[in-house]
Amino acid sequence: MSKQLPMPVEPEDASGQRAGRRTTVRYLQNEAVPRAVRKVLGNALRLSRESARLSLGESAGRLGVSSSKLSRIESGTNSPKERDLPRFFETYGITTPQEQDNLRELAAAAHRPNWWQPWSAVTPKYLQAVVSFEDMACRVRSFEPTYLHGLLQTPEYARALIERGRGPANTYDELVRFRTARQKQFTSADKKLFCIVDETTLARPVGSSAIMRGQLQHLIDLTSHSRIQLRLAPLYDFDVHVELGPTTIFDFAGRLLPTIVFTEAYDGGLVIEDEEMVDRRVKAFDELAARSLDSHAMRRRLQHLMTRYR
């Protein structure tokens, strides 16, 4: 189970307004990437800096660090240790015990080992960032037009996909175990998953007919899951528009983090925090969901698709 983290206090500026809109868009590959808990801490420190009416450069000078290091802290790529926090408290005027304790707990959590640590050598850094968002999100919404989302895959389907990948063969078993552990970690927590499955992904065979039958039956079973909501974007329907492309939306409880969008590419992925871009993708996702088949109609279509793989 994921440990519940404290909610960061979102400070107001001198006019009583919250900080301005976010404009961050970042392409991640295999470099150091932001983990969700680090982003929570960095976001809280950024809001405190803005509330104190300090620029990034001014704050960096007072803290005795470079502007680039402070930027990495605020973006979640790096995080300060607990012993470094008093300097932030003094610089930003963070005086309330509750806010100080919350930030200390976040800093401690940011340096704790992750459950996926045993697989860190075989998984790309951007995927580790995605999994950290899954861990902290209260709801994940996803549309994948190429292959099924990792949280929906059977072990056999996952292995067939992994064996078609670019990694060395001696990592295949570990990657399958990682994907299985990822699913167990997610389903054991009180989280919700909302996936729009593109019918194209089911018409494109992976592995063998037996693997596809098992995968389709697994999806049929998931349509009755209490915390998993599935929709099917059907082929040959002129009203179903899939231009949204591969999109995963992470929603967080309270004010832990604003909604984040991730779109995966061949060798990395785009993390989108810009409010306008996130809003456009959320609206496009909602429109696609409304035009897709609901769970009952999807179940009937899946049962029909099973006949293709006999």
C-alpha cells in the first residue's frame, strides 16, 4: 500500500490570490527524472517562494545554491534533505509548525527507497517517473491507441510485447515481473482506473491466438471490476475521433499536485503540466469517452472479437 503523504499548504500571495498557472512541458528519456513525491515537495516550495515574492535567482542567492539547482528542486528532479529545510523556512518565512512538519515528512519520503528499486536497472527512467505518478495518484485515466495499457495486460501479453522490444533478452523475465508487481501495487491501493481501449489494439495480434484469447477474457473480467472503468473506442464509427493519441492523465487527491498528463513516444515521453494543454487533453479524453462503448456494449464486442482468435 502507498503511504499517505501530508497535503502541502498552498500559500497565498500578498493579494490573497493563489500562484499563477503552470507552464511546464518536459520531454523525458533516460536521464534523471522527477518522482511524484519530489514534485509534491518541489511544488510546495515553489508556492512558498512565490508567496514570499522572491524570484528564482533571489531565492537561490539567499539559500546559497545555484539557480539551476533550485529549479531542479522545484521541478522534482532533485529534492533537499531534511537538514536543508530550515534554510528554506527562514528564506520563505515558513513559520507554522504544521507546514514545517509537512515539508519535513515530504523530504523524508522523497529519500525513501521505492518499491520498484529492484527493477531500476532494467526500466527506463521515464517509466519510473510514470510509476511514481501512478503510486501517488488517486485516479488514472488513459487512452492507448497502439497497445493495451500496462495495467490491463496479462503476463503472457506483456511478455510477448516485451520480447518485441529493444532491450536485451536477459532482462525479459525481470521486466515481466516488474509489470506484474506494478499491477499488484496499483490494485492493492484504493485507486481508480479509467481506460479507453482502442479497438485497433485488439485487432492487432500480439504473441499468439491463445495469448489474445486470454487477454480478451481478462478485459471482459475487468469490465465488472468495482474500481476499473473501461470504454471501447470502436473501429468504423465516424463519430469516434482518436486524434488525442496516447494519453495518460494523473489526478491527485486534494492539493497534492495539479493534474499531470503523460504521453508516451517511441523512446521516451512528454510530461505536461501546462494548465491549458492539460485542460485541452482532459476535454478531448472526456469527449472520446462519451463517444466510446460503455462496459456492457464493450463486453459484447470483446466476446465477438474472441471468435477471431479461435
